[in-house]
Amino acid sequence: MADRIELTLRPKPDVKPLDRETAERIGRVARAETVELRDGAAVFGGATKGNLELATRFELGAHWHTRYELL
């Protein structure tokens, strides 16, 4: 069985971290199995990168990538 993929959405310097409610909404739209907050970043387990990018765009706006990075 393959390892579960975890993707992290981390704020860039001088950007406020995601709150739990926003992270959970992104995770729900992206169909993530789990959503955790770790050191100011949101970690999504079981979501695909494409789904997570689209969900993040819906929730944070078209220019989310200027404020956050997806790892």
C-alpha cells in the first residue's frame, strides 16, 4: 500500500497563518481525508495537489500563491 500524501499550505513571511475554520473549508472542498494545523501551516492528508490548489483559490482568492506556498 502506498504512503498517504500530505500537502502543506504555509504562509509566506509577514502573512498571517490560516485559522482552523478556513483550513477545514479548504480541506472539505479539496476532499482531504485530514486537516491539521502545524506551526502556522495547514497540512492536508489524502488530497490531490490539483484539488487543493483549486480549493485554495476559491477560499483565498486568485492570488493566494503570492501569500502562501504549497509544499
